[in-house]
Amino acid sequence: MKNTCKLVIKIQRLLKQQLNSREYSHFGPKKFKLSEHLFALLYMQMIKSSFRRASNTLAELGFYVPTYSALCKSRKRVSPLLFEKLLNETHEETCENVAIDSTGISIQNPSFHFVKRIDRIKPIKKFVKLSVFYDIDNRKFLALKIRRKLRHDVKDFPNLFKKFHNFQNFFADRGYDSEKIYEKCFERGIQTFIKPKKNIRRGFYRRKQMKNYSEETYHQRSLVETGFSCLKRKYGGYTLTKSAKSVRAELYLRAIANNLNLISQEIFNRA
């Protein structure tokens, strides 16, 4: 008899709300459902393991999951739009307070011993940039933007705002102090709490939004840093994937797992 756990039920419920198809591709034989692929991929992120170890562990515990090679291929084939839809199902449709910020996810994770053995003086600093909209009331990720190359923080705002804009208050540090951001939020009736840059007071919409700015309220923005800390402590602050598509899929899976409040100890709680 096949084992079922709470995580499988949650994934099936999310897919039921978003998809009519049970497969992620119309090619090849359909031995496994899409929910079984996603279950194994989420489990792999939760225990910070490889495809082979995650597949073997679940198989030994009696779960019906794809092989490690099938998991590797499915992560590449699942559409990024599907991950966005699944992420949207893990949070509320409207929020009151939303913060934006970015962090780096290391592409390589060499040990201190290895760096010392190769006599490297400068540390390895290859990383991808992760920008997010974060619900600071419910502690959930609302939208993600992943970049392989460095860009200014303001350039990620339009993409994130297009994905999610149903909120009342917007928090950001002075790196996002831009007239375009003030204008977008003013048109939507959103109050901004953005740390102003020194000696910059130009802009019609900046002056409008700064009338209701409160330094005390602004400090709620630091909760997005707590969200990044939770994400990295639970699921790791690095990724071993190489392609941009695999990095995007892995970070979306971590955000989904974080919103579902999944930790490795809960995976085997039978429903």
C-alpha cells in the first residue's frame, strides 16, 4: 500500500486549483504524476540532498517516486509559469504590508579546507541575485525575480510589481528610492515607506509619498531580512545547479516549501 503524507496532499490540492493536466509534459510514457515529481523535488530541497539520495530514501520508505534521472529531467522541463502559479496558491490574494529586498545565493559552496589547500587568497564570490516581494505580516514570499548577472535593485521592481500588486503599504530601503517606484505605487493607491536618499528631494510623486512617511513604521522592513535568514537556514544559502532554468526552479521550490512551512521533520507526518 502506498504511503501518503501531508506534503503529497498539499501538492495535489495546489495542482488541482491550477492545472487540469496530471502530467508535466505530453511526451513519453506517463508512469508518474506531476504531484509525485514535485513531491520528490520539494523533499530534496527540504533535506538539502542530491537527486539520487532523495529518490533512494523515499523509495526505501515506501513512497512511489521517480528515479533520480527522471527527477533531474523533470526539474528542467517543468514550466517556470507553473512554479509561479504554485507560489501564488501558497499565499493570500491581497496583503496589507509588503517589503522588497534582494539577496545573493552562492553558486559554489567550497569548504574552508578546500580553499586553504588550493592557496586561494580571495574568496569565491559567484552568486545569483534573488529579489522578492515579502508579506511581512504572514511571513510568506509573494513573488520572485532571479538574475545571473548583477543589476540595480530598481530594475527588478517592475517585474515583481506585475506579478503581485494587491497590497496597501510598501516597504523598501534607500536602494529603491526611485521616482518611478513612487509613481507606480501612487497610481495604485499604495503608501510607500522607502528610506529616502540623502539630499534628494526632487520628484512630484516622491514629495506626495513622503508626506505620510514614518521612520518608526519603516523599520518593519527588516522583517524581509528575517525571511531571507529563514530561507537560507532551512534550505541552504547556496545552489549547485549550473543552468539559469535549474537555478530558477530550485529557488521557486524553496520559496514554496517555506510558504507551506515545511521542515524535514514534518515530511513523514501521516495524514
